[in-house]
Amino acid sequence: MTPPLAPVGWSRWLVPPAALSVHLSIGQAYAWSVFKPPLESALDLSGTQSALPFQLGIVMLGLSAAFGGTLVERNGPRWAMTVALICFSSGFLLSALGAATEQFWLIVFGYGFVGGIGLGIGYISPVSTLIKWFPDRPGMATGIAIMGFGGGALIASPWSAQMLESFGSTSDGIAKAFLVHGLVYAVFMLLGVLLIRVPRPDAAPKAAPAPASALITTAQVSANSAVRTPQFWLLWVVLCMNVTAGIGILEKAAPMITDFFAETDTPVSVSAAAGFVALLSAANMAGRIGWSSTSDVIGRKNTYRVYLGVGALMYLLIAQFGDSSKPLFIICALVILSFYGGGFATVPAYLKDLFGTYQVGAIHGRLLTAWSAAGVLGPLIVNRVADSQEEAGKSGPGLYGLSLTIMIGLLVVGFVANELVRPVHPRHHRPENSTGAEPEEPKEAADDHSTGERERSA
């Protein structure tokens, strides 16, 4: 499929809404915790079991992004968004069938496997296109789109809760809610499919002069070469640790705040817990645009120092004092989720700095396997520890003390990995006139649309 070229006079500010329509839809994944209590009640599941659709969805997100990244670069964003629409909506429809027939495995397969493929392809679909449209502000550009993924639950959480209240929390009510999700998201994602464009070679914006930094390269590295560098794997560890720490809270958000204050004079209601999930989504969304834009000023490495170092401090405060003050618990959780979202939004620009714009979408897709690993580790640690502590007779904050300590350790590991990142060795750079390359472009435009030229020639 030939990527749709922008006509003469096309505004690049029409591209972020196209990306947002897809990311706001697939960002529903972050509202999964709203479905956990009804599913556990209707199908007699444990907390660990009810997390399986979400976990598999995140695993498939990373795997489909890794294996589909090169296809996205070759076929363009419209093809990718179409695939994402079909898979994500079909996942909900299969889940609706699974809930109606009380076959949990079908929910896991539909939402987790099929829907997860839609998550991965949809997630990376606009990234390289946005970097080409906004070479002067790559952190801000990717932050705008990926902000939508973080903000998806801001819409989906109260919407899903209202549907479950209207349809009921039985298996039939859950099935109806899944069905409505699948149909509505299909229509919304179609807007992005129709609106997306790639820049024309003669209209690609010029990149602003990069600030002096040894970590910002003007060379280009292919995806195959990038995965052979220590920088790629150090960033893999950084992303995995940051995501594991954030996703553990996010997947268990509604039950966690309820448990933390269950033994106090002011317990948290179900509606308030859903509101907490929405607040976390807002922080996740704000962090994606706020911190990624900040990284354009202070640099990617410094930004990740904030994510990982201050994030560990926030977890320590929750572990020690979280149950003594709701405002403290909520503020610390919001800061953690802003770092979690910011980490996702900043990493494409970090990759661009290290490896250039050539195949940055494919490199980004392969890096997202770190998200797959974290999607298993985070929920598994929090849910398994909580289940084991409950079996041991503990309750309230005691269910989470050990898992919070583990998260602090993981963030420290990520902090060390970020400190070890150095510029990519020149032996990994592509020769300027390598075989099969496009004719060389003017120097000032080469960095911001060389990938797009290859997409259009494919």
C-alpha cells in the first residue's frame, strides 16, 4: 500500500489528531482494572487470573510492534492504522462472545491476543510519521500522539463503569459492554485512517539545529544494526524497568486504593476507585506530552534520570506513609504515572538521537518488546504478592509492601542502565552512499524525511 502523500498546502497540525484518534482508542487498555472486579465475580476468577487478558495484550503489543515495525515503515501509517482498527475491534467482539458464553479463555484470546496485535500496530503506526512532520520538536510530536494512549482510560474508565452499571455486572452485562466498545472504537479509529498523511519530499519541514550533545547523532543506523548495539539493550532495560514499576500500579489501581484505605474511617467507594483510575490516566496523559516536551530542552538522558530516580522516591513514600494520607498516596501515584507515560513518549526521540531517523519506527517497535516483558512482570509481581499475602492473613496496605519494595529495586536498576548509555560507535552507522540507498538529499533535509522516501519507494 502506498502511503498517502500530503497535498500541497497540507497543515502538519492535522496529523496529530489522526494519531490521537487511534491512540485514544487503544488506550482503553489502561482502563482494564474497571473490568477486573465484575469479571472476578461473574466468572469466579482470582486477581491473577483476571489480569491475564491485560497481560497478554501488553505482550502482544510488544511482539506485534517488534515484528510489524518494518512492515509499518514499508507500507505506511494508513495501512498500519487499518490493521490496528480491525484487530482491536475484533478483539472486543470476541471478548463479548466469551463473556456471553462464560468462556474466559475466549476473553483472553480476543482481548489479549487479537486485540493486543491491534495495540502494537496501532501504537507505532504514527510515530515515525510524526517525527518526519516535526523534526524540529520530535519529543513534543511523539508526546502528542502517545499522550492519547495514556489518556484513553480517562475516557474509557468512567464510560466503562457507567455501562457496567447500566447493563449490570453479570456475564451478559459485561458482554454488552465489550460489544459497544468494539463498535464505537471502530468508528473512532476510522477517522485516523482517513486523515493520516505523510509529508511530500519537497514539503518536509526543516529540522532545527540540534543542541550540542554527544548523544545526538547526524548519522543513520538500520534496525538490524541497532539491535546489535549495547545502547539498544540498555534502553531496553531502562524502558522495561520504568514500565514494570508503573504498570503494576495501573493494572491494579482500583483494587489497590480500595485495599489501602479499607481499614480506615473513610474507605474508598467503587465509584471513587474508578475516579482514581481516571486521575491516573490524566497523569499518564499529561506526563507524555509534558515530560517529552521537556526532554527537547534538558535532553533525554536527564529526563530519564528524573523518571527513575524520583520515581523510586515516590514508591518509597507510598510504602512508608501511603496509608496514612489519601492526598499523599494519590499525589505519589500521579507522579509515578506521569513518569510512566513520559517514559513511553520520550523513548522514540531518545532512539532518534542515538540511531537517527532511518528506520526509527522499526527500531522503536523492537524496543517495545521491553513493554511485553514489563506487561507480564508488573501485574504478576503485584497480583501474585497480593494473593500470597492475602493467603497469609494480611490485608490492607500489607498486601502491597513487598511488591512496592521490588518496584523500587527495579527503578534503581533502570537508573544505572540509563547512566551507562553512550553514543553509538561509528561502525554501526550506515555509509552515506550504501547500496540500495536513496539518492542523497540536501544535508539540512536528510534527517527528517529519509525514512519517508524509503517508504514511498517500497
